[in-house]
Amino acid sequence: MAELFERWILRGVNAVTAVSLEAVKYYRSLGLKAIHIPNAIDLSELPSEAERVSEPQVTYLGRLSKEKGVDILVKAALMGLRGIVIAGDGPMRLLVERAAQKGLLKFLGPLPRAKALEILAGSDVAVLPSREEGISTVLLEAMALKVPIVATRVGGTIEILRHGEDALLVGPDPREIKDAIIRLLADKSLAKKLTENAYQRLLNNYEWKTVLEKYLELYERLMRG
């Protein structure tokens, strides 16, 4: 039913913008003109301060749900991964709260964006253990803040990050996530290489001024017919 409604509401549009190449492919399969314009962030919104609440500090920010792989991160904690900090809300909140009560990780609950960014800025590693993913704003924020990233090679994540160049990309598996995080915590030169590459990639492709130009170009083309 949702797909039928989507087709109906989009039948008269001149173009559809999509943040991932996967979404572009889907809309083109419906016969629509789909343009790839990715998510972006405004660097002026980044925090001037960083906050540490754990040592080490391995941070997950986002929805607490199965598709985001929060349970995978909890399993990594059960395997001995220390320093996990989780902030957010969602259907798997109880699981995270119980893990926090057992001392496996630190749970901060849902946070205002400004506060969450300060936590991210103070982190040793940003982790995104998703089973499925679009273009995650949290990943872009970590890139902008030069925080090393461990993420799963799914969905839009593999469009914006290159394994071994900008981040460490692994399967949605607690052992792989744990090993990648431990590797980054131990290898500061690797962490620095990844963050510098990721920052330049962000500036070239996902900074708001760059993406705004793509929207303006599209609107100008459509107005010219």
C-alpha cells in the first residue's frame, strides 16, 4: 500500500533527489528522473568543546533499534569491549539499559544534538554497527570532527567511506566490530590517517556549501525546462 501511495504522489514530479545511489536506482526503476544529492552537514554547527565520559570512549549515537545493530554492539561489550558509550532512544532501549546496569557500557539516554556532538567530539572511536543504513548524518559528523570510524559495510555507508582509507568497515558481527575498534585504539597512526582522509572526503563531497550548489544547479536546469 505504501509503495502504491508513493507512486501516486510522485507521478507528477519533474525530478526526485535521493541521498544514496541505492535510492536513485530504486526511483529510476519507477520511471522517475532521480538525481543523486547526498546528505550534508554545516561545519559552523560543530561544537567548539569536546566531552569525555568514558576511558576509552567508543561512541554510538542514534536510534536504538535492530536495523541499527545496537544489539550487536551490546554483544561486543559482552565479549569484553570496554568504553562503549550509547546515546539515543528506540525499541531496544531496555536492552541497552540492562547492559548499562551490568556495567558493560555507559548509556546516556536521548540527548540534544549539541550535547551529543560534544560527546562525539570527545570520542576515541565512532561506531555504527548497522544491519542496514542510508547516508548516516552521524558518520558525516564524525568525519567532520576527525573522529576515527568503525562501521559496517552496508547500504549508503559504503558509498561515503572506503575501507582502510577513511574508516574501518566490517561485517555486522560483534567480533569484527570489537577487533576493529581495538585496532584503532592501539594504532594512533592508522587512526590519524583515516581521520585526515575522511575529513578531506567530507569537504569535497558532503559539506553543506558543496551540496547546496548541486541543488541550485538542479533547480536551474528544471526552470529552464
